[in-house]
Amino acid sequence: MNEPPPLAIAGAGPAGLVAATLLARAGRRVVVHEKNATVGARFVGDLQVIEDASDRAENVPAMFARLGIPAPRWVPATNAEFFDAKMRRFEVASREPYAWFVTRGPDEGTLDTTLLEGARRAGAEVLFRSRIEPQAADLVATGPQTPDGLARETAFETDATTRVRVLFDPAVAPGGYAYLFTVGGRGTFGCAVVHDLGGIDRYFGRAKEKLLSVDDVPMESPRDAYSFMNFALAPEARRDGKPAAGEAGAFQDYLFGLGMRYAIASGALAAEALLTGGDFAALARERFGRRQRVSLVNRFLYEAGGAFGLSLFARLAARADFRSVLGAFYRPGSVRLALAPLVAALWRNRGRCAHRLPPHWCRAREREVRAVELGRIG
Ligand SMILES: Cc1cc2nc3c(=O)[nH]c(=O)nc-3n(C[C@H](O)[C@H](O)[C@H](O)COP(=O)(O)OP(=O)(O)OC[C@H]3O[C@@H](n4cnc5c(N)ncnc54)[C@H](O)[C@@H]3O)c2cc1C
């Protein structure tokens, strides 16, 4: 009779599903509300990577095992080809995987459906077509809210051999990058930008031309999608007064937008806070705060470096073990930590992000982005 009411989680993305799994396994009643009819509704079977460079102490399979969450079908990434604006090619390699390819979307074997199965097996209830407001939830895991970065992607089937190509060219993907992956019979071509979001189709076309000029790639059953991501600093990890995990809580890798590992880790931490009555914001600050500040500096350097800086990055990446190179970028070193307040101040002063750091450093673009979102993403 004194059983507490079920915990309500808003959003069945990686953050919400991992939190639900851990809470249900600990004996709590959990209901996950998902506004769409399926998990991963904004994705179309596209390939994404879970980065495996930010934590030298624990690789991705070990993290899944420690959390007791089921691993999706994944393929380790140890090689890549980076291209700079002049289409100079740099071969990148690592001894241990620097990332793991997974697919996203509602199909079997994707990260989303695998985590859904895990949550259900643990005893969580997942309700589809069930939108709830953050105020009504115990944990908000509703993903990105304000698009700061926009991507257009084509996911396809292919019999091409493995290719992992990334193009760093600010004229073709301003503030972002373009990529072509063909892995295990699937392929994804994408272009992600963080400036001039309205020009995404133009950038997508140019990037495709450039990346496919290397060689042609057969693309069967192509499916196109637009999607966006948050690059926000919200150290309170709250939305509408409720704890927020994943991109809803502004946990994101500002350097490359690789938010999945953050989503999983912050979802797990949120579950721990709910189970122990701990202060999620304080725990998150302790666990992720330094990394997020460094990440902001990385983004600044990425954007400020222009074509020359990106070419230098590609060159450096090819010179040593890429997992170590990437790991060094993610590590909260003292120089970049010291630069973080300067970067924040600089961006504020230029008017481009003329807002207080929390909750957001680039809401200035919100109106432009909304137009794109309404017109294209629906
Ligand atoms: C094109 C693209 C490529 C990417 N590639 C990579 C990559 O290679 N590697 C990487 O690590 N990251 C990548 N990311 C980022 C990554 O996808 C996200 O960081 C990650 O999915 C965030 O997980 P999440 O659980 O916070 O949110 P989401 O995965 O967005 O899940 C949130 C869920 O909440 C639901 N929802 C929203 N509002 C409500 C509501 N009010 N009520 C109920 N449900 C609601 C949504 O429908 C959604 O299902 C990419 C993103 C994009 C757009």
C-alpha cells in the first residue's frame, strides 16, 4: 500500500533508456514516456560512432558491461581517412578502437532498439506516443531542444568495402564536417554545420561531390533525414526544475557532437542520483564539469583555426595513434581549463553568443534555426 508511485522518465533515447534500465533493475517502478511511435524516430538506420577515446580507464564494451546494459550490433573503428579543404588525404589509425560504429533508428539491432529491449527486460514500462512535459517527469531525457548544429544525412545499403572518410573543410561544412562511412553493408553520408544552417542543402551537395570524387560508392535504398544537436552549456543539468540527462541536460561533446557516450553515462548517473537521493547537478558537475569546459575550448579552437587549423588537426591525427590523439583533446588539461572562462567571455563579447553562459552560449542563432526546423524537419 505504501509503494511509491512509478518514476516518470521523459524520452526514450539512450539517456532515458539507460536510466530506466538501472532504476528498474534496482527494483523501482519506472515508466518511460516517448512522444514518438518508436525509439530513434529521428534517425534512419544511419551509422554513428560511440567514441572510445575520452576515458582511458574504461573502454566502451567495459562501460556497457559495468552498467549491465545490452550491447548493440557494433563494429570497432581503428582506421579512417581524413581530408582537408584541399582534399589532401591523411590516414589515421589506432591500435585499440577509437570508436564503435552502431546504427540508430527504430530497426532491429540499432542502439535504440537494443537499449529498449534492455529496459523492458529489466522491468521498465515504455509508453509510446506519450509526450510529457519536463515538470511532470522525475527525469528529463528529451534530447536536443535548440538546434545549434544541423546535419543532413543519407543512410543507405551498400556492398562497398569499409570506408571511414571525414572531410574537414569550413567552406563545405562551416563549423562542422562531412563524413562518408561504409561499414558492414551499411553506409551513411552526412554533412553537419554549425553556421549558416539555412544553407545545409548547398553544403550537403558540395560535400557529397567532394567526398565522392575520391571514388564512387554504390548506394542502395537511400533514406534522407535532417537532424539537429545541442551545443549548450547548462551546468545545472536541469530542465524546468527537474534533473535532465543526455542532450536535454546539455551533455554533449562540443568538439565533434559525439553525444552518445555522454547520454549513456549521464543517464546512468541520473539513475544513481534518483536511487540514492543524491544531488544530480552536483554529481554531474563533479563527473563531467571539467570535461565540458575543455570541450568548449576545443570547439572554439576548431572554429577559430579555419581550414589551416583543421588541416593541422588531420595531419596530427595521422602522425600518432589516433585514440591517443583524440584522448588528448578530451582530457581536461590545465591550459585548456584555464582558457575556458576566456573563451566564454570572448564569445559573449562578440555578440554571436551574447548571452549568459548558462543556459546557452549560442542562442543568438535560435530564430534562424527555428525557420530551418519548421520548414524542413517538421
Ligand atoms: C545526424 C546526427 C549524427 C550524430 N552522430 C553521432 C555520432 O556519430 N556519435 C555520437 O556519439 N553522437 C552522435 N550524435 C548525437 C547523438 O545522437 C545524441 O547526442 C544522442 O542521441 C543523445 O541522446 P539522448 O538520449 O540525450 O537524446 P535522444 O536520442 O534525442 O532521445 C530523446 C528522446 O526523447 C523523446 N522526447 C522528446 N521530447 C519528449 C517529450 N516531451 N515527451 C516524451 N518524449 C520526448 C524524443 O522523441 C527522443 O526519442 C548525432 C546526432 C545527429 C543529429
